Amino acid sequence: MPMPQAPGSGSGGRSRGRVAALVAAVLAGVLVVGAGVWFAVGDGGPTDDKKPVAKETAAKETAAPGESGPPGERSVTRAPTADDLNAQRKPGDSRVLFVQKNEVDLPGGGTEVYGPWFAGDLVTKAAYRTVAGHAVADGTEKWSLPLATSVCAAPTLPTTDGKIVLALQSDTSEGATCDRLQMVDLATGKAGWSARFQRIGVWDGLSKVNMAVNGDVLTVGRVGRTDAFRISDGKHLWDELPGNCQPFGFASGPVPLAATSCQEEGPNDHAVQHVRRIDPATGRIQWSYKVKKGWKVDQFYSVDPPVVSLRQGREKWGILILGDDGTRRSALSGPAADNYAPTCGFQEADRGRNLDACQGVAADDDTFYIATEAVADGGDISNAVAAFALETGKQKWKVEAPARQILMPLRVEDGRLLMYVSPARAKEEGTGKGGGILALPSGGGDLEPVLRHPVAATTVERTFSPPLVAYSGGRAVLVQPLLSRADDEQEQEQVVMLGFGD
């Protein structure tokens, strides 16, 4: 799987509030996607190409930070420290490495948090007008870089040598344009080159930004236009390409896949889209796959192999598998009883959101893995993970999550599917479950524990809903994707990042 960190770094408009449901079944060459919605995968389908210390035996959940008490008498619940939580660890539990509280004076509407990005022994996040690097081992801030204006977009992945390019607003006024770029060295916190990209025309001016990193190239996509910059020195490489089809976003990773929109019938008609492999340094098209008119490229669940989410409006949904040469390989089909629910932003991709912004999906050479929708059973909520053969699109197996917990695939590594498992609130004394990282052999089988978070951390962990999750070097980092504005005292007790490890 080409995405070693968690997807989810948004592009000026990330929201994790909507999850889609896909119900798949093959009937007369038709894939059913979403209850009552039809999506053809053959002829006529979406493609035209084929915290406190415990006083009792059981560890207790620590109160989450925030306000408590009746209105007018509310007090702020202090965020627990890592020491508070670790004092309640049981044998086999990982340590809480750090509990990072908010250090940013938030704007009135709150802010998104971008990252996390790893560089050596540092993990970095950006929020509002600050980007900061912390030691993964204990959360100590190693550097902090103030920014002149607000971050409005960022790629999901940095470069392999630890560089990131952030998109910034043009000024501090309300409604300022997102049109500035700032390169940052994640190892040192030093600002590198800066640049500005032009917003041309109404649609470009209104659209938000899709950002991606492919090798040493940054692409900045918007409706009808993409700009490419060399990350090492900031050189502008290309913008509008020849012809009536323009990429509006790439996916980060080793294979530079892009979504393009084509103006065919009139100045406002961009109904035909393609999935294309495009050399990010030159803009040269290497292969192209045409999506049926009316259908749009929604997300790239994987770039190697290419697994593409397609949508028609907000109801119809399909998942397409392509070969390395861009030819159609298969489309997913599965039991009608299974609803599939990767966690993605709610905006249309071509109106602003990174095209690699989903959690809950993973792929290897021959299998695609996807989380199912969480289902309530007697008040308990749980889900499953299903595996599909890339060659046929058929479901191979499904594994149920532990009771009262949710599984979310992250990536495949060394023949194992790595997954984040959510914590479960105690229904009665001693029945709480910590979150953590689980593994599953890629061929299916039993869930294997990789990292078990302490039960004491459950309440604070559950405030991340859902978290942006990254697992690297035996450590899990959870980031709160959205921070809400409150009074200063409460604001400073918001936990924005958690670290777990041995």
C-alpha cells in the first residue's frame, strides 16, 4: 500500500462527518451501491473503458477534558497527563507516550489540524497559523514555526526526505484566498521557499485546493487547473495542460494518479472525467481511463494498485480496480447485507479535498480491504473488515471487530493488514477496552494484537471522533482533525494529539 501514514489531511475543507454506505450486489451486470441505487459496472456503467489514579483493581477511564457542571457553575476538566494514564497500565498495555494539549489560540470558528507527518524521530502537525514538530518518544516540542496567515490546505504525505509544502491564505482577512505556498523542513522546522499560485477565473477562485506529493513534485489542484512545483527548490513546472481536459487533483504516493475533468459541450460542462497517470514533473499523460459521463472521481483508495472510488451525486457509489497500465481490472461486488464505510470528507473531490483523504481502506497486490459500516446491536456498536480479490472484485473473507469496537484498516505491511481498533466505553465496572493497533494476515485468520492502549486512556481517546491515525516505528499517533473555539481555559485543555508505544 503506497500510503505509509494515515490519510485524512484535508485540503482547505476536511470534514470527517459523513461516511458513505455502499451495498453491493451483482444483478444482470449491475452493481448496487447504496440502498435502492443502481450502478452498472459493465456496459452502461460508470466507465466507458472496459485521566486519575485507580483506587480499585480495574483501571478506570479518565475524565475527558472539557466543561463539567450545570450551566453557570461549569468548571474545566483538566486533560490527563501521560503519567496519570500510565499509572493505571496493566500488563501488556503500551505506554502513553504523550498527551499533547492545544497550544494554538484558535479563531472563532475553530480550525482544522493537518498531519501528522513523520520525519525521523519527529511527528509534525499544523493548525491555524502554526506548524510544530514534536518528539515521537515523549511529545516534547522540538520546534515551532509561526506562519503569517492561516493554513488552508496541505498534502497527506511529505517527501521521503522530510519536506512539506503548506498552502496559506493570502492575508488575514475573512474569506482570504488560498493561494500561497510555504515549504517547511520537518526535521528542523526551518521555512524554505515560498511562492504564490494564480487563481484564474470564477470556478478556480471559488474552489478549494487538492494537494499531493509525488517524489520531488507538489501539485496544487483546483477546478479546471493544477499547478506543479518542484519541492526541492520551488521551481514552477507547469500549470494548464494542452487540450480541454485538466487535472483537478493528484493522489500522493509513488504512482502519480490524477483525476481530470474535461470540458466538452460548453464553458461550464465538465461532466466527463478520467483517471490518468501523469508524469508530475512534465504533465505528460502516461495512460488514461475514461469514466462514464456523469460519474466523478471521488477518491483514490490506493495508487499501487489503482483502486478508485467513483460517485454520481451523493447516493450512487462504485469502486473500480485498474491495472498498472490503466485498463479495467474489476469492480467490487459483495453481499447486499454489507454496508461499506471508509471515513472520508463530505465534499465533492473536485470542489476541494485531497484525493487520498480516506481512512478505513488498504490494498496489497491482490486484495483490497475496506471497513464496513458500524452496526448497533443491543446498544453495542461494532463493525467488520471485508477483503476483496482485485482480479474478480468478489469478496474473499470478512473478519468481525472485537465486541463494541470499530476496526479501521490503515495499510498492509510485511504480509499483514494493520488496523486501528477504537476503544470501548465500559458498560459496567471493569469492562472497558482500550484502543490500539491490530494485525491480520492478509489471507485472513485471527486478529493479532500489535499495540494495546491502556483502558485509562479510553475516555480521552474517544474524544477523537474519528481520529487521524498514523502508525510508524511501533508507535501510534492520534490527531484530532478539528479543534473547536471555546473560552481560553477550556481551549487550552483540548487534547489535539496522543501518542502510544512501548
